[in-house]
Amino acid sequence: MNKPLYQRLFLCLTTLIVEQESPAEYQGEYHFKITVGKKNYERPKLYIPKVLKNGKKVPTVDPGKRWYIYFRYEGKLIKRYSGLNQFKTVSERKKVGQALIDAFTEMLRRGWSPLDRINNHNNYQQEQKLSLEQALKSALENKKSVLKESTFSQYENAYNRFMTWCKQNFIAGILIHEFKRKQFATYLNYLKKEGNNPTSINNNKRAISALFSKLVADFVIEINPVAGIKTETSKPLKNRPFTASQLKQVLQCCEMNDPYILNFIKFMVFAMLRPREVIRLQKKSITNNLIFVDTKKGMATINIIDKLKPLVSELVAQCSSDEDTLLTYQNKPMVWTASEKGKTNVFTRRFKKIKDKIGLDENYGLYSFRHTAIYHLYQSYMDDGLSHSEIINKLLPITRHKSEKELTAYLREVGAMLPPDYSERFTFNL
């Protein structure tokens, strides 16, 4: 009768351990160290690398994405590959991984110590030898497949900026586990002295902290030295909505000087998209009068309303490939390979020329169109006699805010919920 897979792996592993880890005179013998008392290990687990597909993280067997068994023994984190990555499918690796978990658990139960090696070169200690620069660079590369292009770009910029400072201060080459919280606090103070605003400092901190968290998840280090460090917070400047007269003036100026940018504005107003979401639109984003696009709140399905249908039909008809971006710097659909930031900046600069012509300051930008649209809808529903609660219920699926509380806070910020004149309530004059 065949033995279960985990038992067969158990026998193979114990034989392999004796052959690889014991001196020649002891090979062929198999010893367990028996310890009476409290368990000195945690049950092994399977690490499954994942990638982002269609907005969800799914297991992967892509090259470089290594599976392994991990557990804590006598307070130290241990990692074992044990041939697991030789299997080619997710289902195979899961099956073998579970068998390895059972085998290692049985070995640990019988007293096997993963620390008993002649040269004391286990995986944990090898990774401890990584320098600060090497470890963070590795974490950045490993996160590339699970981050959006724009997010990865932010992480990469933060890494480069941090590493430049580390090299200037001669700490880029220190061992990763020797990097201290105080050193990162010094870096944050440096950013502040350089004139960076609190938002920029916090964004840099968040990106570097994510890289350290990745190293913790991969058992390279035990503690994220950045976690828990407080930074100054600030409220970013939000573009104001346009007044009726400003909107009329802006649209007239666009019509005269850059009519193509009106197409960009129409998507912001009639589909409630943000600038970076507009430049993500491709021919393949349009199906059956619906827009499918990755937004700030996640993947969204947006109904193409009547006011937007003629423009969408015109742009789709001009496309020669499903990969064509609908709005581009050449004023026509085409394959556009620039970064999202670069694409967005094209239209940001074009609109800046418009607002400069009519004298609008930094309080106004492309976002002002989205704020104006939502402000207008709120006021329109109020004119129809709807209560605040009724309006919120109607706006939520349009604006795609996550909650009533979030939408209400947004409406306050853009001035949509200002009270009417209450002068008559005062019974005295000044």
C-alpha cells in the first residue's frame, strides 16, 4: 500500500538532510534531538507569491516568483525551498507545498533542528548579509509586478531619493538589519529642511515603509524600522469648482485656442473621471455603452450617458487597434506608450495655457471640472426638492465614492452644502 505523499517526502527530506548536513562519518545515520517541554517552533506554512490581475491578487508560478515553506524555530525565521519550484503549475505547488508542511511538521515534532548545520549557512543568515541598498532594491523589483505603473513610479522615485541620501551619509552599504529607526527619522528631517511639504514627505515615507514591509514579509528582516514613525500631515490643496461665469469663460477660451481639450473635459464631467483615469481609456475600455476603467477607487463600470455617446462613438471609430489610447498628444487615438504621469502632464500643461490666458490662479485646474460637475448635480437635485439623504443616494453611483460619509465630506469641501442666507435670523443689527 502506497504511503501518503507527506510521509514519502518526510523520508526523502530526512535522508537529504543527513547527506547534506552531516560529516562523512555520520552519513547514513539519522538522529533526532529529543526536547521535553514547550514547543520551540511554530507550525510551518506555505508562502505563495501573487501578482495583480484584473484588480485581484492571484497565485503565480512566473519566473523569479519563488514558493517556499517558512516557520519560526527558536525565535528565528526559517525558509526552505525543498525543490518546490520545480513544479510548473499552481495546483501542483499547492499540493506538494501542503505535503512539505506536513513533513516538516512531523520532523519538528520528532525533534529535528533546522539550525544544526556544519557551516551554519542557512537562508535566514544569508539574507541577513544583504546591504541596505541591495535589500531595498530587491524589494522594489519584487513589488513591480503587483503595483500599478503610477504607484511603482512613485516607489522608484522615493527609493532613488532615499538611496542618494544614504550614499551621501555612507550608510547604503550597511547590513539591512543594522538600519535603525533613528536613521530614517534623520532622513525625514532632511527632507523637511530641504523645503519639502508634509504631503511629499509622507509620500516618501509611505513608499519606503512599503519596501521594508516587503522585506519583513519575505523574512529578510523581522521588524519594519519605518513603521510607527510619525510625520507631519497636511491637507493637499483641492481645486475649486468654477462659478457659472468662470466656466463659461473657460469653455469659450478652450473653443478658441484648444478645442481638442474639450474632449478631455467631457470625460471628466459626463463620466466623472479624474485626469489620470481619462488617459487610461483605450478602445478596449469601451463595450456596449459601458466604460471599464481602473479608477482611484478600483475597477469601475461606468454608463456612457447620452451627452457623452457621440464623442465616444467618434473616438472608437477612429481607432485602428484595441490598444489605442482614445485621447493623446496627437489629437487622435493611437498607441501611446508614455507613462501615466507623462500622459496626464500633457493635458495639464495644455489646460494651464488656457487658465493663464484668463487669469485663473493655482486654485483651479483640470480637477475643477469634476468638482463643478458634482456641485452642479447636487444643486440641481436640491432645486427638485430632494432631501440631502435622497441626493446622496442618487450621487453615490455617479461619483463612485465609497460611502455616504465620504461623499458628504467631499461635498462640504467643494462648497456644495453651503446654507442659504440666514440674515433674517438675527434679531439685532451691528
